[in-house]
Amino acid sequence: MVALRWLFLGLVLTTTASAMSRLWDILRVDGLDATEVLFLALVAVLFCWISVSFWLFCIGAYARWRGLSSGTLAQPRDSDPQLRSSPSKTALLFPIRNEEAGRLFAGITAVIGSIHDNGVLDRFDFFILSDSTMSSHRAAEEAGYLSLRESSGVNLFYRCREKNTGRKSGNIADFCRNWGALYDYMVVLDADSLMTAETLVAMVRLMDINPRTALIQVSPQLVGRDSLFARIQQFSSSVYGPIYSAGLALLQGPDGNYWGHNGIIRVQPFMQNCGLPELPGRAPLGGEIMSHDFVEAALLRKAGWEIHLATDLDGSYEEPPPTLVDYLKRDRRWCQGNLQHLRLIFAQGFRTESRGHLATGVMSYLSSPLWLAMLVASAMMMLVQRHIAPVTYLGQYPILAWPESHTIEFVALISAMAVLLYGPKFIALMLILRDPEARLAHGGGWNAALSVLLEGVFSTLLAPITMLSQTVFVFNILLGEAKGWGNQQRTEHRPAWSIIVRTFGMHTAVAISAGALIYEYAPGSLWWFSLLLVGPLLAIPFAGITSSRRIGQWAMRHGLFLVPCETGRVPIVERVRSSLICVASVR
């Protein structure tokens, strides 16, 4: 694992150094001004950033191609009788806040049904931990709880906190204080999370035979939505997600991270080490820690406990945001939580790997203003070059200049960046095409290839839209704008056009203004920026079209963006769908 980390670091640094050497040779010909120095620094940081993602994906792709195990956990032996009747007791926790009760209890019922079918109900207790503040939600939760407890006969408990101190982390801490001593492990699930009995039992068995492991994270697959936006997210999760996870698991080993849900936690070390302090100062960068999961993982590693990512357990699911508007609302909350980690990266006692996880979370949002700054710097450089005279002077006499064209070098650099950004999509498609089972699970070879191509177009349009949005988020947060977690929209819907226009009007205005300025002052450079401008320019119709369920269902009927739970049977997902259909028909 250490050798692999050094190899990974060498690949990232070599790729970045090679690109920067070529760019340095181009820019230093006539000396470097302040704008060029800034441009050089920004390109170095961002090229390194996308190199990390590219090489991580390549490591994962190699592991899956060669059938290498990406886990570092000791594996159970089926012949061991002690593991068939584990004495461990596990609590399944559903921390919620003003959630839609129908979807919540459909999911819990599906998990209970899966566990019941596998004959292991006695190993698990269920806790609905409510932080709901609205009386209507509390009433619906209590009614659903009483009905489900009576009909299922399982150990199901419901608690509603009066004071929502600490948000989700405070909710879990309250459970630990009151009931934690009764359980060996706890599995934290979101309101839209699903986990099969096979996966839950496998997680418990892994914890039983790995006594130094405090947390095992399982990668959830995105399922259950019909809008075009959500269907593309689900397809991306199915095609690219497992490869990234395989690379990450190999690289991090026992120095893993926690994603806040769909993972199993050893209760005792969590209670002993994961009490979260309040950060000094006011929100948004002070006060209660919002993105608690990364910090809890860092505290467990600080105490010497191992954290693993299990990539061979695939019975874990969650739902994506149904629309781009909802996606960005969630992103705003995550942005504030991740930027708080700027104050924790150098906290005393954290391991280097944990600091890396925290820094990655911060960079996932800081990269957006850095990309925008790089684009502005490149536009300024092109504008300056426009005013350079085509001749030089010897005293007062002009002499012919023989400028050297660097078009080929610039194209090579842009091509290299495109390979880093789009190469993983091509690699993932190759892995699907060589695997008959994966090919069938995604609708067949042609449908999978077309879906990857269309997803590439979608991500090209989406990237500059999210770049602008995240840049606004970052600056607003740094200027002191704090927002709470709020309620998440989990049901399918199409935002009103007025909301879409209000959300993305700024993007369109920026695209028109930037395009006009480039056309006026550096028209020859307009085509360089066209791919970046078209996304924000079309942000309003893009958000409206991709939020359509009708278009998403049309794509599904024509074999596009299919995922395994649609081409094959996944009983736990089917249970949720059936329950929601029954509820809708009753209404």
C-alpha cells in the first residue's frame, strides 16, 4: 500500500510537472508579467487536482480489470460456525428532520422486509431519531411508527428531540448517550437510504473478525428517480462510481473516510472519541461542525482505529436529488460544511491521511473559484497579446518581427487536460463492453456507449454551471453568509419556471456578458471559450428540461441511462416502489 501511494504521488507530480514545463517554455519567451505568473500558478494547482482524480480512476480501473481485491479487511470463512450466529447486536439508525413520511416508512419497511426474508431480524433493532420541527411531520412520523411497529413486530423505536442541538451529529450523540451501551455496532442510514440484509450481515461479520476496525463505509448506488437529471446521475454512479471506489480503497487502506451514512460503526470507540467541539467564532466558519463525518473519521484514526471502504458489498442504495435546483441547494450546505474544515486541516494529532481527506473536501469547492480565476487570467493574457505590435524596433527604426506560434503547444496542453477529464469515461466504457454481465445491466453495448457519450455532453454543460454556482457559494460563505441544513426535497417534482429563472438568471447574464467582451476585445479567442459559455448560456432551459420525468422515462424506454436495478431484479428497490405506488393510489 505504501508503494502504491508513492507510485500514485509520482504519477500525479510527473503529469503536472510535464504540463507546467511545457507551459513555462511558452510563457517565458518574452518574460513573465503578473498575469502570466498568476495563470501559471493556477494552472499548476488545477492540473494537479484533475491529475489526482484521473490517476485514482486508473488505479481503480486496473484493479477491476485484473480482478484484484481492493479491500484490506480480513475476510470471514463460511465454514466458521461462530460467524453464522454472531452474538453482536446492531442498531439501525434513521436520523430525520422534516422528511416526507411516506417515503421514509416505505424505505424502512423495505429494509425490514429484506432482513425478515433472511431470517436475521433478531440481530437488528431499528431507531427513528427525529429532529423534526414541524408539528405535521411529527404527527405523520408518530402515526407511521405506530402502524409499522404493530404490523412488523420488530424492535422499532421512535424518539423526537425537543432541542435539535448539533443537528445530525447531535442526534446520533443523543442516541449514543441513551442507548449506545446496549449495542456493539450501529448503521447510520439517511431517510432515503436502503441496505439489503445480505450487506448488513456481511458488514457485521466483517466487524466481528476485524476488532481494530471502527468503521466500514459502503459505497451507495444512486437509484429510484425518474427525472432526466437524476437518471444521468444514477447512470454515472453505476458506471464510474465503483471504479473510483476501487482505486480509493486500494490507496487509502485502513486510513479511510466516513461519508455520514450507509456505513457500520463500532459504538464504543465512536462514543469515546467522536465528541465534536464547537469551532470558535460565528457561523459559517465557526460554531457547530456541519460536515461532521470527515471529522469523526479523523478522530477515530487519531485514536488508532482503522477505517475501511468495502467495495465488494453492493447492496447499498440512496436516491439522488431530483433536479439541478435541488442538487445546488444541497451543494450549498455541503460547501459551508466543507469550508469549515479549513480550520481543522492542521488540528493537532490528526494523521496525514485524515488531513488529506479534509483538504480534498475543501478543494472540491475551492477549485471552482480557482477555475474561474484561471479563465479570467487566460482571457486577460489573450487581450494583452492582441495589442502587441507585429514589429519590433531598433532605435527609432522598425524591423520585421518573426513571432513564434505556440498554437500547437497550447492545443497539446488543452488536449492533455481533456484526456484527464474525459479519459475516465472512455476507460469505464471499455470495462463495461468487455464484461457481458455489466453490458447487459446497462442496456447492452450500443445503449451503454450512447449513454456514456450523452453523459459526457451533459457533464460538459453542467460543469461551468456548477463552477459559477460554487464560486458564489464560496464567496458568500467567506463573507459571512451562514445557512442551516434546511429540508431536502426528496420527492419527484419539476420546479416552477420562475424558480429556475431566479436561480440561473445570473449564469445566463454572465455568459452573455463574457461572450460580448471576448468578441469585442479578442474575437479570435471566442471559440476557445465557447464550450465554457454554452452551459451557463443555456442554464435555464437545461435545468428545466433535465428536471422532466417524462423525458427521463422516455430515455429509459429507449434504453438510455439504464442501471442494474432497472435491467434486473433488486427486491429492496422494488419494495419501495411498490409501497409508494400503493400510497399514491390510496391518496
